[in-house]
Amino acid sequence: MPTIIFSQEKIKHTVTKGESVYSIAKKYQVKPSEIIDLNPKAKKTLKLNTVLLVPNKGYKPEENTVSSTPVIHEVLAKETLYGISKKYKVSIDKIKQANPAIETEGLKLGSKITIPGTLEAVATVVEVADAVENTTASGEEIVHKVLPKETKYKISKQYKVSIAELERLNPEIVKGLPVGYELIIRQGTKKETAPVVAPQIEEEEEEGEEVIATSSSQIKVLEIKESSENTPVAEVAPLSPENMTKADFLIAKASENLGARYRSGATGNGGFDCSGLMFATFKNIEMTLPRSSHEMAAGAGVKISRSQAQKGDLIFFATMGRGRVSHVGMITEVTETEIKFIHSSTSAGVIISSVNEPYYAKRFVQVNRVLNN
């Protein structure tokens, strides 16, 4: 937790890992420029444990949110920090802060780490465990839909069953574990559930063309030129320090969803489609983007040259052929030879990819600057 000292006119805030001027300003409901005015050095760099002066505009800290008794978690085989953070609903940064050895030694099998969770998160873990136990006792069938990167071992640990039992109930998984496969975990009376209907909006199927190209029909994929959209390219200045801070904040917010599954028409609550991830991310800075990737390309910010791309810019691809935008991501890193971006892929959910990957290199369309100076 950051150290906060209140005075009549100013608050002293100690910077913690992962914080930015923008996130601190949002916390205290002030403008980033007001913090920079009081702390000129923060305009260039924001160092860990730096004490910042923040205008006091009636900020009231939340009370009773932190659990007085932290949870101790024993690391299992193939577990990741991301998986643990999702299980307890605690950010990766908070877990690292509570366990400094992770930074230097990594996550070791069998090690016990402290989870600085909230009371709500601890309660949720208990409720999930109780739900599985009660379902088993009642004789109701348990079905688990396989997510990307899940393994038989991880699922067996989650439900406290053996891999042999999983394979006995699901003979099809003996040679592999297909993503999307509905595993029977416990046999019993099947509970009927209502189908989920996605909103009818124009959206993309990101891997659609790739599936066609690798099928027996062997349809040829054409090169997509950068200027395939009939939008002029604008000359823009580099991002201001304030907008660079916003970009870092947006990347951090989007990265909280790494590993979330792809859901057509969704903007959260368990999944995203590609434009839904961008829509939800930019809402964090009170910016409302259009709801489809094609509309974002045409109406969000201005189209810029690929050579001017910076973190926080939107990047678009034509994944359905014909040069029409059908997929969007947000740039997270730019080097002399590479552009990386975060997006929601139909095959792997929310991930970070590179424009150098052959699939995206062939389908690149344009970059848009939405954080205008």
C-alpha cells in the first residue's frame, strides 16, 4: 500500500511499482498536469518510492478493503503469476510487492507465497471451493470448457481429480486437449443452461482467413498494402509527456486481461472480442471509441504513417481478406525493427503479438493516433 500523508492543501503520496502520473491523478481525482506542476521532475521519470505532492481535493481513502489475514498459496506445477492473480483477483504487481524474491528467483514449484488479497477475493476463493464441493455432493454433473493454455494437470488440480479419471470420463483427450472441448469432470445429472446469445454487431473473426488458407482448398492469401483504406495519412508530432503517461496506463490496464478468452461481442466479464478490448481499455481514460474495428479505423483519431507509431496507438489488420479492416489491437512497444501490440485473438484470447509474425505482416493495414496532443 502507498504511504499517504494528508495535509490541508496537499497529499504526500509514495510511488509504488507500476504506478504512473496518470493512474495517481485518477486515484486522487485530479489532473496529471496538477501533479506535474507540483512535481516538475515527474514529467520525465517517476521513480519507485518517490514522494509526490498531490493537490487535496477531498480525497477519501477506501476503508476496510484489505484483508487483515493474507492468504498463503503453495505454487503448483505449471502455475503462473497470471493464473494465481486471476484466482485470487489480485494484480501481479501486488503479488510481487508482497513476495520480493519472485523478481530475482522466479516462481518455484512448492514455494509458499503471500497473497495480499482483498476480503472480497478471499471470500470468492472460498465460495468457488464450496460450490464445487456442494455440486459434487448433490450428484450434479460438472462440465469444464477447456481454455487456451490449460493442461490436464492444471484442471485435475483445480477439481481435485486424477488425470486418469479425466481420461476415463473423456476418452477423446487421451492424445490431446482441444481448446473449447467440454470436459466431464464429475458424472451425474446434467444441469441444463440457457444459451448465451452474443449481441448482433458487426465484428471480426480474426483467424477466419487463416483457417481457409490452411485447409485443403489452399486459397492464396494476398499481401495487404498499408494504404488499402482510403484515408489520408496525417503528419503528427510525437506524443506529449502527459499522453505518454496515458499510453503506459492504457497498456497496464489492457495487460490485466492477458489470458482472458475471446468472446464475440463482449467487452469484459469473462472475455473480449478485439474491438471490445480496445473499447473497455480506453473507457479507463473516459474515451469512448466506436464499437467495431472497421469504425475505429475510419473514425477514431487520425491515420498516421507506420514509421510514426508509438505506444498507445491503435493498429489495424485485414483478417477477412479484401483489404477491409476487421481486427484491431493497441501498440505496446516500438523498436527500430518491430511493433508489438496487445489484442484479443479468436484462437488464444488476449495476447501480445508482433507485426513481424507472418500472419500479421501480411494483413497489416494502418495505424491510428487516438491520444491527440
